[in-house]
Amino acid sequence: MMSLALALLAAVAAHDENTSGPDADMIRLLDRIAWIDIGPGRKLKTLTPQQIAELRTCKEPTMILQKNGGAWTQSFYAGVEMRTVYSSATLKTEAAGTTILFYSAGHSAPTETLRLTPRGDVLVEQTRGFRPRTFLKCNPPKAETKTP
């Protein structure tokens, strides 16, 4: 698990902030951001401030999305890394938050829907056939640097 966390930290550290164009908002909101699942059956409003603070320390990140050329790769960490590649995505921003629709190659209907709160710190993932999952944006611990 530690090697997965280190790989995640390396991806976050390599994040390029100088992106412009139509994907810039999506990249700013999602690319290489660490997320942690609050847990099955749990609701954010029932968590205590201490539980939320503990989750945000990101001891074991659950998910990261990464823009790779024209596609998006979603990586889950549940003991083993699992990846899904989406061929495209669209974004819609409203007062209630931002909705991102991910599409798989050859499909006209969205494969997955992400809803971000206006602050961008809570994400609800909706995938057909599954219950919605709630994630918190988290702050992985800084990678230790060794001095010679």
C-alpha cells in the first residue's frame, strides 16, 4: 500500500498548472487530485469534524484521475490498483456544483458521472448499476526527501 501511496504522491507532485484550452477547468478540478472514499453506507453529514479531518489527511488515498492526452484515466487503490480509461469527458457548471460526464469509446451515453460541490472538495461518483460513492479531496503527506 505504501508503494501505491508513493506513486500517487509522485503523480501529484508532477502536476502541471500551465494548462489552457477547453479542458483547463476539468484539469484544474480533477487532474492528479487525491480523493478518499468516506466509506460504504456513510453519509458526509453524519461524520464528525474529527472524522472528516482524519480522512482529509489521506493516509490511504482511494482514487486519482489523470488526464493522458485526450483520455482520462481513473485509478482506484483498494489493495491493488484498478484503472479505467475514459475516451472523453464533458463538464457542466451550475450554482449547485459541477458535473463531469465520462464516456467510454464507442458509447454515446455517459459511463460515469461525477458531481463536485461548489467548493470542489466533495465528489460524488455515480456509475450505472452501483450506489453513489462519496469522496473527499485529501492532502497526501509530503514525500520525504533524503539529503546526501
